[in-house]
Amino acid sequence: GKLSLGEGLEKHPLENRWALWFFKNDRNRAWRDNLHLLTKFDTVEDFWALYSHIQLASKLSSGCDYALFKDGIEPMWEDCRNKHGGRWLVSLAKQQRQSNLDRLWLETLLCLVGEAFEEYSEEVCGAVVNVRTKGDKIAIWTSEAENQPAVTFIGRVFKDRLGLSPKVVIGYQAHADTATKSNSFTKNKFVV
Amino acid sequence: GTRIIYDRKFLLECKNSP
């Protein structure tokens, strides 16, 4: 076997390189100009170094987002890997920011970097947390809204990993439907 | 090919290792 002085100090590689983005709402600037790439990482250790270094989601100002996406995919509908896709959306009640938001977002991150969706992990583009006064949201974005086997598998695993009650129903919405909606309601393409 | 999968227990242990 391999023997080296660095044994035990080697970092654990991830399947994918991931990019962490930060969005800060400034109404005086274009949406795209409020989106900032913070950093990229591709090992378990570098993930934790980053996670420990940044603010918890619950400490962000309202209007801010974190987005963790695979390297090369921008966290916007327009990206070619997103435009035919959609998102599993978990909407939190206001009071859950203090009790649940950080735990649920960390669990979402662990699903992504650990490739929790097995053979369907290929379909995952990234995840977003929106910190909002009216209620925070966490979503996993996938690349093909018509891929029902992948989308429903990802949804079931996501709901299970978040520890949501079987009574809670979460919905998957196609970005194309969200982008063209005429009111704040977007129909669910799938639910789990 | 093979996919590198880590379960949550392993990932959390890595957080706490020096």
C-alpha cells in the first residue's frame, strides 16, 4: 500500500467542484450585479473551512441569498443547465429562522457535497437559501423538469434528509412556470 | 464510473477532526 508522511492529512475529494455565491439585495443595482461568487471548493475539508468562516444563513439580512452550485452553473434560470429545470421548494414559517433554518440549510449542503441523490445526483444543479422577512426558503435546483424519475427521487431524499413530517408536502416547480407566472402562485409540477 | 458519495455521519465527523 501507499505510505507517506502525509497519511491522514490528505483531504477527501468531492465528486464535484462547488461554487458558493452570495446575493445581497441592492435595489439601486441590477440583479446580476448583486450576485457575487465567493469561492469554490472540491474537498470535504475545504467545505468545512468555508462553512465555518461564513455567516450562518439565519444571521444574514433579509433579501440575501446563499447559493451553492456545481462549478460552471450560474445560480440563475437563464443558465443552460437550469432553464429546462426547476426546484424543490421548502418554505419556512417566520419563526423557523431561529429554530430550523441553519440546520435545514446545512443538511441541504451535506446532501449536495455528499452526492446523496446517488445516480440522480447528476441532475442536481445546486441549492439556494433565500432569507426573507415574509419567510425564508430553501430549494434544490435540478436541470430537467420533465425527468420525473430523477426529480421525484431527489424530492423524496431531500424531504427525508430534512426530517420533514410526512404530513408536510413540498412541491417542485419548473423555472419556466415561475418565470412566466402572472401572480405569486406557481403551480407544482410534482409533490412529495 | 464510480461516484464519490459521503453520508452525513462521515461529513460531520470530518468537521470535528483536527
